[in-house]
Amino acid sequence: MQNNNQRGRNNFFDDDPYERKRSLSGYSRKPAAKQKKSAGIPVVWVFVIDTAIAALLLFIFSLYYFIIPRDMSQNAVVLPGAVQTQETARATSSAQGVPSQSPEAADTQTAAAPDADSWRVKFADKFTDGAVEKTENSYKSANVSVTIDKVQKDGVTYFVADIYIADIKYFRTAFAKDTFGSGIADFTPDIASQNNAVIAINGDYCGLNKGIVVRNSVQYRDTKHTSDQFVLFNDGTMKAYSPDEFDYDTLKNQGLYQVWTFGPMLLKDGQPMEKFNCTVNPKNPRTAVGYYEPGHYCFVVVDGRQPGYSDGYSTKEMSQLMYSLNCKEAFNLDGGKSSEMAFEGALYNKPFDGGRETSDILYIADE
């Protein structure tokens, strides 16, 4: 019996992880030895892993939206009263599956006999009787007149192209690789050369921003944005709109020819501004388009970020510049490394760090 009791007690205490004497004495039961806690992942490694995952997701997002070329022109729509250009004809063919018109047919549709109000008559002294006259900073023909001034003032170098055209069809836009999409880009002089541009500047980088895109009377995207918009109408007038002022549904029936989304607008009622719908306001290389009257425009490129050559302009200084040029309306386009001007297919300014590829340009054609 004793042997059995002893075995029972031994079994009891053998199974109990606590010390015998403390159990028998009535002490509070405590582990005989502390067990090691399982080691967790150090906080610094949690941070590193989370950062790596976020970076990977951002890379995948950027790869899909900005790097991998994607054609986004499937929903292109030719707007009412479209100005017929070669680009419009190509876009019509691509968007609607109809044969493109020949340039000759397009020209026939837009040709009209000069009258007292026509630009060709109004600016007759700006055009030739048919010959093409060129210098290192000017181009003049029966259709267009371009004169570029290089200005160096107070540590800043900028270029102003004074432009007259005989018809709105000579003011055009073009996409890199002739395709509207993301991840599709080229340098401004290369896009200009491919389109036989007389003068060209970079556009609003519509392949990256998400605003409304209308080019050469073709709507490629109708998504509203919080940035300012700039409109060139079929009648040659230009106007800048804040997001609150811009009513796309109303404007669509007023003859939209080009719509850019970027900004900020640089003039309000023809006057310089103090506050802007923009977060990038310090000195930078900048590109802008200005409006005087139908048929008369200017392209402006300011070099910057190059001490000793050109510091660039702030948005406020850019506003003052466009005002000093007597523009009625003016709009800031993509800047920084993108700011480029091409004349006769060659780079004309000195962009920061060699320039940057862009998705689109504004240009003047002579055909």
C-alpha cells in the first residue's frame, strides 16, 4: 500500500511543473524556472519590411501607369466643328475606323476666300507672297511668321517666339510617337521634326496628368481636374479657366480646338497675379503660351537651375513677364527639365540637365 501511495505521490509531483515544497507549504505557486519568451521581429525590421513592400507597390503602380507604354486613344472623339488638319484626319480614322482624308481634302474644307476680317489680310505685312524667308531666329511664309528673341536679364535667360498665323489650322499639337498614352514620350525637338514643325514647345505632359485632353479638335479624355485649364477655340481666341470656372459640357459646343490641363493661369483679366493654383512656385525652368488676339500668339521658354547662366522664374515672375509682353491671356505648361523650345527641328534653348522627354508638344506648322 505504501508503495502504491508513494508511486502516486511521485507521479503527482513528477507531472507538476512546480516545486514540491512550495506546494505542500501553501505558498503561492510560481514557476520553478522562468521560460524564455519567443523572440519577436525587431521594430526596425518591421519598418524596413513595410517600407520595402510600399516601395514595391509604388514601383508596380509607376511601371503600369508611367513606364510601360499604353495607348489610351481608344475613346477618342472628334468634337463638333472640328478644324480639319492632317492630325485630325488621322485621329478620326483611328478613333472611328473611317478612312483618313488626304491633306489636300482637309485643306479644301478649311480654305476660304480672304475677307476684311481674315488673319491673312489683317496681318498681311507679317506674311510673304509665297516665298519662304529664313534666318537663324525667324521664319516667314505666306502662312506663318515666327520671330524668336533671346533675352538675358537679371541672371535669367529666356526665349520669346512671336507668332502670327493666317489660319487656325497652323497652330497644332502632337503626341510623342503620334500616340496618346502613358509611358510614351520623346524629346520636344524629335516630336517637332516628325511633324515638320516650324517652332515648338513642350506641352502639359498629358500622358501623366489626369485632366481633360483635347488636341486638334479631338477629345482624348474628359476627366475634370483640380488644375487650371487653358482653351484655344476654333475661332483663334484663347482663355484660361480655374477649375470652378471650367464647364466642359458647355464649352464642348463652342468650338474647342485645344484644351490643356496644367497651369497655373498666369494672367487674370489681362493683369498679373499674386496667388496661383499651383504648388511649384519657386524659381524653375518654365514654359508658357501667351495670347494677344486671334491669329497672334507667343511661345515662351525660361531656362533655369543653371547658376551663372539662368536661375529661372517663379510663377509670380512668370506672370509679370507675360504681362510685360502685353499678353491678354497666358498659361504655364510643364516645366523643369521638360522646358524645351525647338526651331526648325533643332533645340533652341538650353534645358536643365539636358532636358527631358515629354508626351506632347504645341507647334506651328506651315503645311
